[in-house]
Amino acid sequence: MASTFTNLLYHIVFSTKNRIPAIHESLREPLYEYIGGIIRGERGVLLQIGGVPDHVHLLTKTKADTAISSIVGRIKTGSSKWLNGKKLAANHFEWQVGYGAFSVSESQASKVRRYIQNQEAHHARVSFKDELITLLKKHGIEYDERYLLG
């Protein structure tokens, strides 16, 4: 093939350190905008972002030559430094070490968007742990529950 064609969509999930509910309503919009800027800086596109006070979900489109681990690392490092530097969080802000990243087919992108948009209603019924377990099972990812939320 003379050209490279990709459409790499990822549903990314990560939480605040120890799942502390640190992402207050007033913090969400500036944080989400900043995260979108980091993704654009990595030549990616933020298609959807949403969450609740202790974690976020992103639907992103990335370039083929950019590792998802690099993007997530830059998002988490950059956004926490920005929040702490601007003193936007009530206390020192940190993200949990790990993350979940799940490939998404273009045919399922609108469904994932709606899922991310409805996080508040979703978490009125489902815990973060149960949500994460469901995502892992749906994507065929093995896990040890002892290390799930670390």
C-alpha cells in the first residue's frame, strides 16, 4: 500500500489518586479544556470527555506513531502540574498511577460518546470499581482484583 490509513479511537479511563473526589464542578470545564489541549499537542483529537469527581473518561483519536501510554502519561503529568501550579484544586492534586485504555470501533464511537456524556447518571447506580470490572470483562482483559484499584 502506498499510504498509511488509520482510525485509532481509544476510550481512556483514569482516576484521581486514591479516588479522592477532587474534580469539583467548577474545576471540570477548565481541566477538560486543558486535557484537550494536551491531546491536540500530541496531534490527537479529543472527541469526548466526561466524568465524576473521582475519575474521567476520554474518547480520543490518535496518530499511528504515538503510543497510548505516552499520551496518557502526558495528559496526567501535564494536567496535574497545571492544576497544582494554578492552585485550582483545593489540595495537592494527583492522578492514580494506572489507567484503562480500550480500542473503539468507529461503529461504536457514538455509543461510547453517550456513555461518557452520561457519567453522572451512570454513577448514581454503579460504582467505579464495578464500572471498571465491566469494561475489563467486555474487552477480554484479565485482572487480579487485589490490584484493581491499588
